[in-house]
Amino acid sequence: MGLPHRVAETVLPLIAVASNILYSTCGTGCSALKGTLFGLNLVYVGSAFMVAYLCLTVLDRSRIAGGHERLKSILQKVITMMICGALGGEIILVRFQVVEKTFCPFCLFFAACVLSLFIVRLKQLDRYAAVAGFMAGVITFAVFFQGRVIPLY
């Protein structure tokens, strides 16, 4: 993986977390959208996901993983499943905004970060792990996501 990919896998999660922080301070239209996964606010779920993703990608690039092929293989499968699961979840979340006709620029920006991370990893994806992660993300969000639009007066 080249330097631009490593930079993207470091910077994009940080930008996504910053987007979540800005969302939590938003006082306009995006504050009308609220969502939870397993009862946890999506701001926290998304931020925790990006921090975990960043930590795993840094570990994957480290000397620790470099000397252990089995560990590196497991890390790459976990990272693949994570980003594909997030992509599946984001499809459900963007669908929610389309159905409700209420759009949050910070939420859509977070989704763009997830899509960008997926594209960065595209050549490294294990096909089966990618499909499994994507389906797990779609199913998890379809079943456990609770969203609502709060009218702003």
C-alpha cells in the first residue's frame, strides 16, 4: 500500500470523527435527525468505529503485524469486514434520510468518508470477508437502527 493510501487511511477516520463532533454542535436542519444503534447514539457508534478502524490500520502497517503473516491476514480480514459493514450500514442510514426527506450534511460527509475508505481498500479486499461484512452491516442496521426526525419549529 502506497503513501497516499496510508495517509488516506489515517486522515479520513480523523475527518469523520471531526464531522461527528460538528454534527453534535449543529443547531440547524441536521439537528432534526436522531439515530441509535443498539440504543447507542450514532455519533458515539460512528466515532468509536473510526477510532477502532484507525487503530487496526495502524497496527496492520506496523512492524508488529509485519513479522506475523497470520496476524496480518486476520487484521486485513477484520478491517475489510469493518469497512464493508460500515458501507452496508451507511446505505441504510442514507436511505433513511431519503425516505424522510431530511438530509444532514455531516451524516452524508461521514458516509462519504466510509465510501472513500472502502475505495482506498478496494484492491486489498478479501471477497468473502467483504460480502460477509457488507451483509452484516445491512442486516444489523436494518434490524437495530432506530431513527427519528424531530420537527424544528
